[in-house]
Amino acid sequence: MNRYAVIMAGGIGERFWPRSRQNLPKQFLPLLGDRSLLQQSCERIQNLVPPENILVVTGREHLSLAREQLPHLPETNFLAEPQGRNTAPCIGLAAVYLRHRDPDGVMLVFPADHLVQGREDFTGCMEKALKLASSTDSLIAIGIIPTRPETGYGYIEREEEAFPGKPPAYPVRRFVEKPDYHNAVQYLHSGRYLWNSGIFAWKVGLILEKMQKHLPDLYRGLVKIASGIGTVEEQNILESIFPSLPGISVDYGVMEKETNLLVVQGDFGWDDLGSWSALAECFPKDEAQTVGVGQHVGIDTTGCLVYGENSLIATLGISNLVIVQEKDVVMVCSKERAQEVKKLVQKIKERGMTQYL
Amino acid sequence: MNRYAVIMAGGIGERFWPRSRQNLPKQFLPLLGDRSLLQQSCERIQNLVPPENILVVTGREHLSLAREQLPHLPETNFLAEPQGRNTAPCIGLAAVYLRHRDPDGVMLVFPADHLVQGREDFTGCMEKALKLASSTDSLIAIGIIPTRPETGYGYIEREEEAFPGKPPAYPVRRFVEKPDYHNAVQYLHSGRYLWNSGIFAWKVGLILEKMQKHLPDLYRGLVKIASGIGTVEEQNILESIFPSLPGISVDYGVMEKETNLLVVQGDFGWDDLGSWSALAECFPKDEAQTVGVGQHVGIDTTGCLVYGENSLIATLGISNLVIVQEKDVVMVCSKERAQEVKKLVQKIKERGMTQYL
């Protein structure tokens, strides 16, 4: 059974504006280190899946960028979404292309824009997930062992008893929406709640079967798209069908409705990098708990993230702020409201100042 | 008796960094309106003194900039200090040049970088000061009727009883250093304390006589400089003598030691524009008490000054900050510590990052 990896590299990363721009979203940026998040994602699976079996799904407008960043992958392994339609259509699209190529394949699916600090632990965990996906008829989720009462993630509740056999995994009791703080503390102490990483493994045929069952409209569209693969009509059909697919997440559309799920526990320094304040946690801090990236001169600057592209950022007597300079934009927000940066993006859009987006 | 005006346009305006730079200090910038503070200062006295009688003293490195900004003044009316040496040498230099030209002149002296909102009230007040200076043998100070318990200014305490005659003025009891808040409140309520504006009027001969009395070292240097005026050695003597003059303010060196002083009360919307937070008070505010200059998009942004040159500044969930973008620098500081911006300048200097100064 051949292994495939699907890297989901869509999305526009509004929460990382102004560094993330419409023509250069978050996943294509070297937010941490010298390589982009997409490049790091691809490197992370190089010991698990050969390059010719790695697919990248991205927005049409970012196709050439993705190819440039990953020149060692075959050009035909890049799939372009005519429009962003959430994860279920993205995964379905990759699955019908994989089924066309290898109906018996098993696939690992993950977002391009996450942080993974423990490369070897990651590899070990994915190895387990792929083995389980190959050897069972279950959809496999990766659940991260929580390290704090995080309210920004969805959770997976597992059963007490492990699934019999090797590698170790647990049946899933339910998928849980982002909790309030009180519940998050309980989840942390229970030992049975895991962060939903958005990383999954399954047989190509199995996920399409589950989509047919739980998302029949989506599946019908995917079948039409599949009918075009390899024909002169391929692009036309994709263009006409894909935008009409239901914009639903695979979590909500499939996983929450399915009963035959297993979760593999992972502990590899994972973060979904959902905001500037999450990114701040990934950098070394000075004695005042401030992170300075780029040229920074600070006096009495506590608990801040100062992230400059090509300007000097000088700060005095401030605390708990995120300050980002990128090209012709400066963004200053309180750290605790970093999740709301997309509201600024929305307001700028409303004012028609699209040159800054 | 002919009238002259001397505009003091030296200084590097560190408290307005990063807008004010070494090669383009505060007084040459259009911080308020379309014209620079220097240009506005010159316009302000155009009804009092003819252009050929207006002198500008500035740093040697800014001489051509000053001439460019005030092309209607004769080129020879610009005096270049080889080095900034505080106000007493600056005023002394102008006085010896004026004495050479017109020993019986009366001169008005004022800094180039202040705010005056009431142009007509200003003119009326200066008219009084010049008349008094011409008709008495007193040094005349301009004291601003205080409107708040300001701790950032020096004060002039006047006598209860007005000086007999017209125009109205008061003998000065003493010059007072910047007070603490408690004293500032008392000063405000006493009615006898006025803000020291740094604006003065006196006969050219009288101020030199007082310098000879209170600052003999300074006076000796000025006499040497005066001996070169109009000769081929003029520039050489200035270059060699001026940097050795005592770097002392006219307030401390002359006014505080002198007993024969009068103060004319002024009420013309004066501010010494000593910091970014002082400047913020000069602009219209939005409903959240925030001032936006340039491109600003804000959400929940309260009591801030957002001052951009050519970047969009976007802000979210912040309060009481000064944010300034100028060329390749972004400065963010708490409003109440805006007076300390020069500490940032100092730190940047220490790090050798002089390209940002």
C-alpha cells in the first residue's frame, strides 16, 4: 500500500497581517527560521513519503509560488483550488486525484502553516498513524497531548481503553469545539482530551466513501471533477464545479459525524500558529519577556513582540503589545487581542485601501 | 529706534525623533500645517519687523536649509553657529552683529520651534514688549498666563503691582525652575506666576551690557567675534572663538541674576512643543481621544497619537501610546513617557546605529 502526503497550503493568513499579504500568505513566509512554513512542512515528512508522492493543494493565485518554493516536487503534484472552500473540498480534491493515480493508496493530510518543534517525535507519530490507517478501516486523527488549558483549539475526547493492538491508539468518543477556560482546565487534567491538530491519515478510498456518506453534495461534485482528470476538459470542469462545493471543514463535515475513528496521541511541540501572540511564544525572549525580530531598540519594554522587516523599531515604556512593521504598514495591537487582527484587515478592505492587504 | 527680530533656530529636536533627524531637525519640519515651524515663526512677526531686519541663528550644518525655507530674507541675515552653545551665546552673537549694524536697535528674541495659536494676540503682545524695551532700560520677558498646572515649564513670578505707565507690565520678582505638581497648582491659582516663554525683548546695547556684567567670559569672546565682523578674518575668528563660549542659557546666565526686569503678560495659545504628547494636544481628536496624522486605521484605540509619514498605521486594542513612523524607523512609546524619547536616541547612538538618527 503506497503512502501519500497532502499538504494543505490554501488560506490567506489574515491573522498574520501585515506580514502575511494576499499575494504572499503566511504559509509561504519564513516566519520561523530561514525556510517558509510550507517548506518546513515538506521537509518534515521527507523520511515518511517520497517527493513524487507529496501533493500540495493551494489557491490558484499561489500555484507558481508553491512550485517555486518546492522545486523538488513534480509540477503535476500541485493542485490549484479555483477558490478557497475550506478543508473538506480541499481534501476531497486531493483524494480524487490520488484515487485516479492509485486507488489503494493511504494518505496523510496536514496544514502547511503549523509549527512542529520535535521533528523526530513527529515522524514517529505519523509513522504510527499511517500504519494504523493502512491496517484498519478507521479514519485516523492526530491528537496532541495538551500542555496548557488552551481555549483556542478544538479538542478530541478519547475513550479510556486503548484500541487493541499495535501501534497504540484510542477510539474517539467525540470531537469538541473550543472550550471556555473552565472546561479547558478540566480537559487538561482529565488525560482523555487531546488538541485536534487537523492532521489526519486514512485510505484514499475510505475518506471518499465517508464523504459520500456524510457529505453527498460534496461527493457528487468530486465525482464530476474526477471525470475530467486526464482529459482536455480537466481544467474547465474543475473551474466550474469546485466553487460550488459546500465550504465545510472535514472536522465538522466528516469527523464529527463518523463513529469509526481512532486517535493517535502525539507530543511533538505542536502549535497551530494562530496569531502573532502564538508566534511570540516560539522565539527566545529577553529578560523583560520581550521578543525582538529584526532591528529593535527598547527601553522598559515588557512582554512584547517586536517584529520588523526593514525598519528600526524603537520602543519605550510599553508592555504586552505586538508591533509588526512590513513594507508600507505598521501594525500595533495588544497581545491579548492578537486573534482579532483580521478585524483590521476587514476594516481596511471596507475602506478600499486594498494596496495594504 | 529700529526694531529687529532674532529667531533662534538651533538645536536638534531629539524629543521629536524619529520625525526630527540630525539633518532635518524639528524647527525645519511642518509638524503642524504645511509650513515648517521656522517658517511659521517668521510669518508670525511679519507685521512687526521688516524682512531685512529679521535675523536667523542656526547650526552651521543647517544654514542652507534655513535660507531655502526663508528665501525672502537677505542671505547675510543668517548667522551660523559653528557649534550649539545654548541661548546666551546665540543671543550674544546676534547682538554683536546687530550692534555692528545699528547700535541703537531694539531686538525681539524667540525660539523657532514653538506653537502660537493666536497670531493677533501674539502680535499685540510683542508690540507692547518692543515699546517697553525701547522706552525703558529694562530687559523684557514675555510670561504666558498659565491655563493648567504644567510641570514641564519654568515660571516667572511677578510683583503684585504693575509697573507704572503704558503699556502694562510687571516687575519680575524671580525666575523659577520647573515646579512639582503641588507647586504648579499653587502657581496656577496665585495669578502671579507666568510660564517663561523664552521670548524676550531688549535694546541691543542693554543685553550686551548685562552680559558683560553677569557673563564676563562670554562677553570677552563676543568682543573678539565682533572685532572680525566685516573683515577677511570674520569666519576664522567665529570658528575659533564660538565653540569656547560658555554653554549657558540666557535665563540662567542673565535673567536670574538681573534685578531690573519687566514681564509682559501674554495669552496667545502658546506651547513650547516639548514632546510628542504636547504635539498631540494641537490636533483635532476623534471620539476616542486619538489623533491620527497620515494613514491610520484603528479599532479600540484610545488617547493615542498615531503619526505616520508614508506607511499605513493600523492599531487595535491600545491606549495612551505615541506611534510615529518616519522613513525607516517606527517609534512606539507610552504617552506619559514621551519626554524620554531622547533616551532612545541616546541608546541608538551608543549602539552605533547612526543611520537612524
